[in-house]
Amino acid sequence: MSTSPKSQPASEYVEFWNDTLAEKFNRYQHILMNGLSYHSRVILEDLEIEPGARILDVGCGWGDTAIQLARMAGPRGEVLGIDCVESFLEDARRRAEQAGVDNVRFVAADVERYPFRSEFDLCFSRFGMMFFEHPVAAMRNIHKALRPGGELIFIVWRDIEANPWLGLPKRVVLDFLPPPGEGARTCGPGPFSMADPEVVRQQLEIAGFEDIGFDREDGPVEVGDSVEEAMRFQLALGPAGEVFREAGEEAERQRPEIEAALREALAPFEKEGKVVMGSSSWTVWARKPLDEAP
């Protein structure tokens, strides 16, 4: 399976990911998958997976976490990676084949709409949950996918003030350009839509989860192999990239000045050939009640 059911057409957010963002994400895959890996690495290193576990990886991207989870589950285990971008999954399938991991499969689908059965012991998501058009609907569908007692673990960014790797470039670009208007095309609610623990707790409770907890994780992220690459990355993706994209011709007219300002702002963070900045996330834990019927 590689698409959502025909009776359920893709949302505008899914279309935007595929027709606009996918190429940019693929271009900077090494930053997004490796440079930001601190936040998933510290969780997965300590996560205990039962041999033979069935695991769902939501917003699995290029498959690196799904493949790692498949290894942790062992040959009797199984992992399903879901993402709405088929081009990401093409790379994920190649990566799994090259790694010799055959207990993982990848499906292109919208998690809000996918017809899950109650079969998974764990659902994991690294920076995927923030982009759901209807977060509670997605959480309810994930709840449906889990067996009674199954666990949901997902990583989301804390607020933009706690993430200078995204906040600083946005402030620089806003010195030149207006913020995006009401009609701006977006990737969904956005990277900071789950920064408030109380809001997320309420969403999870409405979706039927219990034993909800939040762990804060602060650590470095690498946002480029040089100041030049970090600058181009910021203008392509994230809050600064959104401001630049939506400003259109005006952004292109001021590109030289904006690029120069970003280079100056990012230069102090270059260390040994890498641009390293601060970041902060929440790891959110929740469980489907054990006494709940599948």
C-alpha cells in the first residue's frame, strides 16, 4: 500500500508536504535526520523494547527510527512506518534493504485517516505529531491502533524561545519581511503546536489516554556543515523559511541583505566545521488503558 484510500482524499496539508516541502526536506535530509538526532537518540538508547513487539512509527520520514526500532524488536517483532510523503518512504525502503532489516514495512498514508486495527504494543513518533491537522483525531486513531495497555511515546519541540536554532533565524528574517498572512500555505499546525504540556495533556485525555507524562530534553543540534549551508537551510525550511517563502518577490529582492544578516547571526555558532545551536523538546508518554476493549 502506498496511498490513502481513494474515498479519503489527501488534506491540503498532505498535498503541501508532497508538492512543496518534500523536495526541501530531501535536500537537507542529513541535517533533519542526523543533525537533529540528539532528541530521539537519548530516548531510544534507554527505551526497553520487548522481543517480538509490534511497533508503529508515526511520521517516520526516511525510516531511520523505524529501522532502529525493528532491530530492537528482534526478528519476531514487526514495525510499521507511516508517513504522508512517498518520496521519504522510497528512501526508507532502500535504507532498510541495505541494512538487511526485513521486519519493517513502510506505508504512505495520513495517520488521521488510516484504518488501523488494535495490534501495536507501542507507537513512537519523532517530531511528527506537531503537524497533524486535527491532533485529537490523530491521537484517537493512534489509540485505536494500540492494544490495551499499549504505550504512545512522541517527541515534540518546546516553544520557539527555547529553540534558538529556529527562533534566532526567524527574528533575523522578520527584520526584513512581514510575517506570513492568514492565507499562507503551511505544513500543518507547526513545530510548536504541542509546546504547551497542559494543552497536549487535554488532547491525549480526550483521545482516551492515561498515565500521561512529559520529560524535558535540552541538547545541541547541528544545523549545517558550514555557516553558508546553515543559512540556506534556514531560508528553505522552518519558521524563517516560511516567512521567506510567503514574502515571494519581495523576499527575492532582499535576498542578498537577508543572507548576509543570517550569515552574521549564525557565524558565532560555528564550531569545528559545524554550526551547533541550542534546542529543547518534550518527550511525551501516554498509555491506552489496560482494561479497555480493543
